[in-house]
Amino acid sequence: MSRGVWDFLFAGWSLPLRRRLVGPLEVRLLTAGDLDALLAFASERLVVSPGFLRRQLRERWGLQDAERRGAAAGAFDAQGRIHGFAWVDSYRQEGLQLEGVWVRSLVVAPRVRRMGVATELLECLMEEARRQGQSHVFADVDDDNTASLRTFERLAFRRADATLTQQANEAWDATGRSKRLVVVERTL
């Protein structure tokens, strides 16, 4: 499908139709029981390995409140399918020397874009980060991803100082990533 046709089908005019076709969505933290739904969504939308997601859900995100580190949230339809996914966690697991918790991924299926799913996912994760004692949440966004930057800005994320932005870009450059990132942060 060409980009023009794609944009037409998922433009604002189609919101009422898409809402009706998808039905209500429940945004909540993922549990260990959500593994199959997460892996199905990941196979279509994420560039993260199934093994990584399985390990994270079992060892970090899917634990009981007192033991949970980081968190993942999903937007579920009535059949239990995920239409949006995001997670917050520390970059220290990958050896990046960046403090705090970061929005590590925010992916919304095209059929539910512009329906507030990204906002609900981020609000759910910020609430959990606050519960875990975090005072800030950070995110690094590709500098050309204006839609994501607008979403974060609507949720009171502000551009981080130049030092942190430079640290994040240098940390990612060392891993072979060459795309420039904008770092945003929010006080909880």
C-alpha cells in the first residue's frame, strides 16, 4: 500500500469508523499472563527480540508491585489483543550510563492512532514510575519524529538540558546508532 493511501485511510476522518471497528480499549500494566498477546504484537510492530520481552516480563515488569522494576503497559481490546505498547526502565541493563527511568518504547498500531492511546500508555507508566519512587521520567525520541515529540510535550515533558541530550546521543552513538535524538523529561 502506498504511503498516500495509508495516510488517507488512517487520517482523522476515519476515527469514528476505527473506534467502532476496534471497540473500547483498556490501558493497563502488563502482567506475566499477557506474554502471548505481547509476543503477537511484537511480531508485527516491534524490533525487540521475543526473548528479551519474555525475560523482561517475567523478571521485571510482570512482578507483584513490591518487586516490580520498570513497567510495561498495553492497550487491550475486548479479545485481549494489544493495539499499543510502551515501557519504562533503566538503560543501565544495556550498559548505557544514563541515570533514571526512560520511556524505552512507545508503539501504537495505525488503526488506533489519534485515539489517545499513546497518552494513556504514558500516563499509566508515569503513575507506576511515581509509585516506584521515581522523581523524573525521561525519553529519547528521534529528532524527526514530530508526532511523538508533540505527544510528550502535551504531557508536560520538556526538552532536557544540552548536557543530558549530548550524553544520550553519545551513549547511543557508541552502540552504532547514528540518528540524532531529542531528550525530553518530566518531573513526576
